[in-house]
Amino acid sequence: MTISGSDVTVESVVRRVVARHREERGALLPVLHALQAELGHVPQEAVPVLAEELNLSRADVHGVVTFYHDFRREPAGRTTVRICRAEACQALGADRLVSYAREAGLPLGETSADGSVTVEQVFCLGNCALGPAVEVNGRLHGRVGPARLGSLLNGTVSS
């Protein structure tokens, strides 16, 4: 499979990334992180190539990709929203944020039909004193209520 209309294939990207990490002990996790950084996700067709390159079984590679929630098997939306569901944020209203996202047609773990937004749950963003916390494209926001989440989803809040 080629990537975004280019002549580059998933296989060639996987082999290049593995070559950069081959000498590392336990290279699978660093390779998966690097693949996701480069491709935006870890495509299914990367699994057999990774298994061959790292001398692992396909089941081992698949198990790691599916066990860790940070690895995506499908591309994320242009905007990624992560809602903290840890205890402190739950106590301060994270459930209202999840409900708001669902009512807006953005269920957790899914990407909007137009590919614009992916909403995910996480279990701590390390911003417990300012919960409920939300991360939008890597930028942390505290004391987020449903109205502010709506603004973040629509791209109308910058801080």
C-alpha cells in the first residue's frame, strides 16, 4: 500500500524505521512510536513486516499494538481531543464532557465522519488540580466544562 498518493509504501517506511532502532534492546515499542509519529497510526499491513524485521511473531506485534491505547490502528482526525477520565477529573465533572462529546456526535475512540476530530479518553493528563482536563492536539487545558469543550472542538479557543 502506498502512502497518501506518494511512491512510498508502508513496508518501506517500516523497514527504514526498524533500521534506525535495530540495535536497541526491546526495539518494538520505540519502532511503534516512531511509525505512529511518521504515519499517524500503525497500519495493519505493518504488522507482518515488523514481525519479520524484529524476529517476532505476528501475534506478538499485534498484541502490543492492541494492548497499548496510545497506538492507533486507523488515522486520527486532524484535531485530537483527549478527555481525562481519572479519579480527580471524574470528581470534577469529566462525565459531563464525555456526554457532551457523545451528544455532539463524537463518541469516545472514534473519528468524525469528515475526519476532522478524534475524541479519546485517557486516564490521567497530570493536571489533577485543574480538572476536568482536556488535551487538544497536545495542548493541555484545565477546568474545562461542556461549553468550553464545545469551543475547543470548534477550534474557537486558543488557550
